[in-house]
Amino acid sequence: VNAQRWGVIGTGTISRTVVSDLQSCDGAEVVIVQSRDVEKANLFAEEFGIAAATGSIEELLADSSIDAVYIATPFATHHAIARQALLADKHVLVEKPLAMNAAEVEDLFALAAERGIFLMEAMWMKFNPAFRRLHAEIAAGRIGDPKSVRASFGIPQPPAMESRWDIARSGGSLLDQGIYPVTLAYSVFGAPLSVHAAGETREDGLDLAQHFTLEFSEGRFAQCASSMTTFYDLSAAVSGTEGWIALPGPFWARTKLQVHAGDTATIFHSPMAVELEREGNGYVPMLREVIAAIRAGVTEHPVHPAADTVAVFRILDAIRGQLVAPAG
Ligand SMILES: NC(=O)c1ccc[n+]([C@@H]2O[C@H](COP(=O)([O-])OP(=O)(O)OC[C@H]3O[C@@H](n4cnc5c(N)ncnc54)[C@H](OP(=O)(O)O)[C@@H]3O)[C@@H](O)[C@H]2O)c1
């Protein structure tokens, strides 16, 4: 089988991290990189041993030998670039958040389905070994009935991370950080019956921090928080009627978990500690599965399908709708 030919759009921080993992995967080859600045694209290509570089997304997409693209630009640009790529019949992997709201996400998945093309948000957390083990333990009944999720992602963003402070680029904590606790909560409980959120918003509407409770049937709930101005404990836990599972921080990137379940001594004093392997920079498990899904000819991935992505964005939209902009 020929290796898939991948193009990369954007040469920022995450692109560097993911491209080296993509290059370590069998079945895919990164053959071209795009930057808005062709000189930057050339340097990136040289550093990573990529054969071609371009200053133009249109040029990259016009090349019919390219099978798939990875989009790693600020998230306000994702919808437009992903749409362009789908219209050029490229399979598309887009950094999280896939787009700005549920309507944009639905639009992209409809287009991908219509054209028979693979589309996925690069929600790597769901492919991480600790996350999968968490769900395997829950499914095996280890903690009884899961009743609550607690998860937070608060890390002050340095002023130098300009795009994070710019509402027109990747500005705002909810879509950058809050998406992880929401995705975790949804993965355990599905869609909430109600959402209660509050937070802090900059004068221009940029959301700086939020805390929220998602409520589900039978008293089940998720309590979550995210912030780009202060630390919130980066761990998460899923608790049930017979124990709980702790994911040490940063919970979205971990290969470790602790299962507090079984007899009393185990629950309180010596939880089962699980440590799993980290592959590459941590993105390899996701990339391997994306490559296989594209090869299999499916349009979405069962681990992070369209329906889940849309449902998470509906929750994000509901949270955002409750964050009040400061007066004046
Ligand atoms: N999965 C993860 O662990 C993870 C971690 C961090 C970030 N992310 C996500 O990845 C995406 C990119 O994040 P990042 O930290 O890499 O962001 P970034 O460094 O601010 O931007 C990434 C690149 O996008 C390109 N770009 C295109 N249009 C741009 C514009 N209008 N302004 C600035 N840059 C533009 C730039 O590359 P050129 O100059 O070459 O055009 C830039 O280097 C975001 O959606 C973010 O949420 C994911």
C-alpha cells in the first residue's frame, strides 16, 4: 500500500510537536508544509526533512497527489480552512477546537459526509492510553455506577502567546482549555440535561475563565473549570458508587491513573496505580488511528465521531451563552 501523502497547514508550536509524531507513523508521509510566509515554510521543511514548502494554502490544496491535510492554525481560522480542504477532496485532521461553535462543526461534518471524505478534530486526549483505560475500567464496573466527574484546566497563558489573547485568533479559555473537561464529561455521561456556568470575561468579550456544572439524570453531574489567567488544579476524577479513578494532572495528556476501588484498604490507602507507555510526543496513538481510518475509507472516526464532536460544541455553546460580558 502506498503511504498517504500529508500536507501540513501552519508552522506554530503544536504543528512542530504533531508533525514529528506524524513522521514517526507507518503509512503516512509529510510531503509539503504551508506557512503564510514561504521563508518560514522553507525553514520548517528543512528542519523536518519535508520535500516541499509553500506560502499558499491554495497551491497545497490544488496538488491532487496530496491525500490528507493537518490544520494547525489559530482556531478562528479552522472552519474556513477546513472547508477549503474538504472542497479540494483532502481528508482533514483539524486541531482542537474543530471550529468556533456547533453550527460550524455541523457544517463541516455535513460537507465531509457529502463528499465522502474523512474529517476529525485532533482531540488526542480520547486516544491517549490513560483515557482509554479509564473508560475500560468504568465499562468493567470497577467503580460501580459513575456518578460524577471533576476536571479542571487552568494555566495562565504567557503574554507572549499572542494568539491566545486575540479574540480574532485562538483567543479565550473555553475553546482552548475548557474543551478538555467538557469532552471528558461528555465521554462519561453523554449530553447534559442542564448547564450552569459563570466566569470572567474581558471587556472585548474574550473569555478569561469559567467554572461550570453539567447536570445529568439521577443526580449525576460534572464540575469543571478552565482559566487562562490562573492555575486550577490540572487533575480529573471520575467517581462512582463503588470507588473513583483519579487522573493526575495534566489529565488530558496523562499516561497514568489511579483506581480507588475494591476492598477498603485499596480504596483508601493503596489504589491500583496504572502507568502506560507514552509514544512520541503523545500524539502517535491518535495519528496511527487516523491513518488507519483514512485507509479504511470511513468519513469519521468511531473514537471521536461527528455526533460526539457536535454534542461537545453544543455544551460549549451553552456555557458561552451564560458568560456575561462586563458592562461598559
Ligand atoms: N493538541 C494540543 O495539544 C494542542 C496544543 C496547543 C494548541 N493546540 C491547538 O492548535 C491550534 C494552533 O495552536 P498554536 O499554539 O500552534 O497556535 P499559534 O502558534 O498561535 O499558531 C499556529 C500557526 O498558525 C499559522 N497561522 C495561520 N493564520 C494565522 C493568523 N491569522 N495568526 C497567527 N498565526 C496564523 C501560523 O503559522 P504560519 O506563520 O506558518 O502561517 C502559526 O504559527 C489551536 O487550535 C490550538 O487550540 C492544540
